[in-house]
Amino acid sequence: ADKGVVEWKYAACGYCSTGCSIEVGLNAEGKPVTSRGVADADVNRGKLCLKGIFEHELFTSAGRGTEPLMREQWHQDWQPATWDSALDKVHDEIVRIQAKYGRDSVAIISTGQMLTEEFYTLGKLTRGLIGTNNYDGNTTLCMASAVSGYKRSFGSDGPPGCYEDFEHTDCLFAWGSNLPEQHPIIYWRMKEAQEKRGFPLIVVDPRVTMLAQNAHIHLAITPGTDVVLMNAMMHVIFAEKLEDSSYIETNTNGIDMLRAEVAKYDPVTASKICGIDEDTIRVVARLYAKAGAAMAIWTMGINQSTHGSDGVVGINNLALITGNIGKPGGTSLSITGQCNAMGTREWSSCSGLPNYRALENPDHRAEIADFWGIDPEFFPKKRGMFQTDIYHAIESGQIKGLWLIATNPLSSLPNSARVRKAMESLEFCAVQDCYHDTESAQYAHVYLPAGTWAEKDGVMTNTERRISVVKPVTPPPGQAQPDLWIFNRMAERFNQSGKVNFPEKAADIFLEMGKLSVGRLADISGMNHELLEKQRGIQWPYTQEQVKNGEAPPKGGKRLYTVDGTFSYADGKAKLIPLPFIDNNEVPDEKFPIWLNTGRLIEHWHGRTKTGKIGNNNKYSPIPFIEINPDLAAELNIERGEYVRLVSRRSDAVVMAMPTQRVPKNMVFLPFHFHDCANRLTLGLLDPHSRQPAYKQSAVRIERIANQ
Ligand code: SF4
């Protein structure tokens, strides 16, 4: 076989949330040598993007941790340790710090990269035994606004639509989403459908992204003003009586207040704020409202803003007033980030308790406490800090201990100089990661080597609620262990009475989760690992009841809500929420006259912890650069390829200049992947609802570097 492959092993891709099915080819020595898309997979139909194609190289990439490490002070050299001594140290330090400063003085931050059974087990350990309320995921940095917006509009998180909606829609709005680079296989699905159906594609983005290049209409909006455009579109829809009154009447509350608010956003007034001319606002509002089925997707351009949650609610408002939730091709679909960001939303207990249960709800607390066998009073009565607030609490001395799991905040959080200072001040830090050389591991006292992606057993949920199985392709290197094994060993230390049950096998944990899901929105009680593997993924909800009655759709529920009132609020109706616009960004001024916009490249994944070590990803995109408008470059005498200094109120960074018409004259675009670069500059004002940072709206100036 090709490259000496003697066996192919199945997994779902471990990078983005598209959820592609992948097979890794092993040679006669059992070494992973190649990857390919699974031909009959519902999501990717045999295709993979650049990241997926080289995913097998992860197993042997540089910097993999192969043994536990310990040291007394973070600036000393690492010493090899046994698993027992490393785990004992983490346990003892958590107990010591909690005894001295209180339960919440320890924070635990995880990720969207682990498998769902691992999230569930970590949640049980954290909520049920350790008891700190300061437990969150790095997912606050990418999709917290989508979660918050869905909850506010529909009463619960959970994306309503699916990729198949591209094949039924008559109009597609993409808000702050650059599919060809961020989610290439979803882009391919969208493009295929568009070629067949010819629906108009309207892209809202201040940059001429690859998706904007393919749009029928590109709305180059002023950064951070999407809510104004949404309000103006609703103004036009109501003024021209294009709303779906019957859907509004049956399925929503709040129409009068929404009408009153959007009345203030006539296209002339809105145009002055959002930078889109009034006629174009009218045209796109009509296109959207008159389409038989209209679909909206969005990514970080909406989420990573001080108006992130409001932006999501605005997209939902537009869908609800035009009857575009619950029908094929009519939806508001958050394209989420990490491969299992959805799994952490559903099961991690970061923001509450398993399967979208709330800490604020006494019935939910009692139900989970009873199921786990603990005292309900042990649970806090409201959620604790978000990740973005935890670092401020470390800075102020409120939090003294930190356990980081598969995340690298020094690279990913805004204003990194501030994060670095906070981490230096910790009394204790443990880092659990498949790489020992992350920037954040520099500040750790204990390093726990974990398996990566397909070195483990479990499931992941993709953007369209499709759960897929990942089975180990190869074991973790050296003494490294799957995260689930690490959590279970830690649980033994906190659970000496044995009162809480921690199953060892992922398939058994999945069945436990299934029991907890009966009757819930994300009901997975009809699934098990075997079935998921056989079906190559199933979308939730997929219930025991449906299976018993022979009514289960073979691949699960395509859409979450129907067209006749099934939302999660008590009366089954969605909420229409008025969104007054408050201009609260850092905006360019005389001293810092240029917008700094950050985002992703097709070759790289997040902080390049993985892709920075994979030759074929790294060689296409090895160094940080800015896109700069040629007119601005000429004005500043900057040549193509010249290194320049970007300066913000926080710090500075040196980058290469690449003149291009992709950005307007008052903006530069900087990919965020490169360590110690973009996040030296970003301010990271937070969305008030989701606490997600506004990575895309900071102000900078550009300085030439002398004597290059
Ligand atoms: Fe993996 Fe996403 Fe690429 Fe698919 S599109 S192969 S899930 S990185």
C-alpha cells in the first residue's frame, strides 16, 4: 500500500470543529505515516484540509512530553518524577492552598481539545470533589459569545442547524467568518451547494477575506458595529412589512420592545456608524427577508468583540422575525472553533453542571448531586469566574494555585505581558499537556505529560452537534498517559472514601452521560460507542425513546428546533431582545491611528503549539506578518518584506509588512498564531455577557525600524 501502509485506523480530526472523519495509515512497524479523509463520511466525504492531511505527524512532533517533571520553583531546571510523586504533589498543593486561602483560591482551566468523556470526568472531579468554582475552559476565548447569545435568545445553548442547510438555503449571510481559511471543509460544502443552487452570499467583514472575495455582496463594516447593521436591517424589514408575523406570534416574545429599539436605526443614521451605505443596507435586508429560507453563519468576527453576545442575539433576532429557525435552509449556525468546543459546552461543567444544567437551579444541583453521590450543598449556587477574569484574580492575589490542562494562556490571552506577571506570582502551577515546551509550562512546578488527540479513546461533538468516536491510533509516547487516566488517578487522591464512582473506560463513561441526558435538550441516550463508530457519527438529540419506538433517524437530529415553538424557555418561545448599541471599543486616535485586526491562517492552528512543529504547515507560513494597505505603506515609506514595529498601549511587536488591498487604509491584519506577537498588543476588553475578549479591535501605530 501507499507509503507502506498495512493498516488504516479511524478517528475524527483533532483540529477544528468541522468534524472531518480521518484515517491514519500505519506501516508494518505500527508507525503512523499518512492520513486520508474517509470517503463515506457525512461531513467531509473523503476530503481533508492542509491541517488534517498532515495530522499523523503530530504523534512524533518535537516537544512531546514523555515523563512527569517537577521542580520547587518555576525558574529552576526540571527534574524527572514518577507519576505518583507528580500527582501527589498536585493533590497536596491544591489541598494546602484551599485550606489556607479557601476553596476558590485554586483555578482550573481546560480546553476544547480533549474528548468529551475527559471533560465530563474533569467536571465531576472539579465540581464534585475539589470544589473550586473558578473552573473554566479556553473556549471562553472563542465561543463564549455564541453560548451566551444562544442562551439569551433560545433559553439554551445548542446550534439549531447543520451543514445540510447549505443545500436548502436561498440566501447565506456570513458574519465575521472566513470559511476557506478557518473551516476549509465547511467552505467546500457551502461552495458545492452554492454552485448547485446559486444562492446569494453576503459577507460582513472589514477585510477582503478569501470568503469575501467569493461573495456577491461584501459589506466592509467598521469594526465592532455589526449590531448597528443588524438593527438597521430589522428596521428595513419592519418598515417594508417583510417580517413573518405568524412565526413571530407563535414562537417569540418581545416583539414590541424590539420594534421600538430598531425604529431608532434607520439606514441613514446606521450608515454613519457602521460604514455601509444606506441603499446597500436596504438591499441586503430585502435579500435576507424575502428568501424562502435564509441562513446565517458566524465565527470570531462576531464572537471576539465587546458586542459579541449581542451580535449573536442580533443574528438570532433577524432569523426569528423572518421565521428562519427550524426549517431546512433557515438557521443561525455558530461555526465554532476547537474540535471539541461543543463537547465542553455540553459536558464539562465549566459554566454549570452536565448537559446544560445550571448551578443557579436547585433542582439541577440536587439531581447531579444525587447521581454522583455527593452533598448538593457542596455545589456553589452560581458560576464562578471566566478564564479572562481568573488572571485578574491571580494578579490581585485572590487565586494562588492554577492547574492548566491542554491550554497555553501565555500565548492565547490578550495583553500577554500582564498574564506573564500574573503567572509569575502563583504559589503553585501544574501544566498537563501533550507538549512540555509551551510558553505557559515555563511557569509550572509540575508537568504532567498527556496523550494527544488519537492516542486516546472517546468522542467529540462538531459544530452541527454530530458526535464522532476517536479511537487510539497509537499509544502516547514514553510515560505519557491519556488525560482520562490522569483525571482518574487524581480522583483517587481526592476520593479516598470512594463515595464517587469514576469509571475507567470511555465507553462506560459515555453510557453514564447518556443516563444523565434523558429528557434533556442534548439527549444522547440512544447512542453508544459501538453505534457511533458504525454510523460514523450521529447528531444529537438521539434518544433511547426514539430507538425503542424505531423512530430514530439513522444519523440523529439534523435540526434542534422545529418551526412550531420548541425553544428551551418555559413557554417554548424564543426571546426577541432589543440591542441598544454602545460604542465601547478601543478606537484609533492620533497616537494610535490604525485598527489592529487579528485572525487565522489556513496553515496554522491556534498558538502553533502543534502546527508550528509540522514541516508542511510551518514552511508555508513560518513568520508573523501584517497585511497593510499599499497606500498606507507608501505613505509610511514601507517596502514589501520590510520589518516594522507595531506599537499599542500595552506593548510592541516586530512583524514583516505585506502590502495588500485586503485591508482598508486604516487597518492592519495580524495573524494571531505566532507566540509573543499579536497578544502583546491586544487589549482584550471583555464582552459583558460572555467575558470573551475583543481580540479584533485594538488601536496601534506603525514605526519603521532603522538600519534594516
Ligand atoms: Fe480537520 Fe477542520 Fe481541516 Fe476538517 S477542516 S481536516 S476538521 S482542520
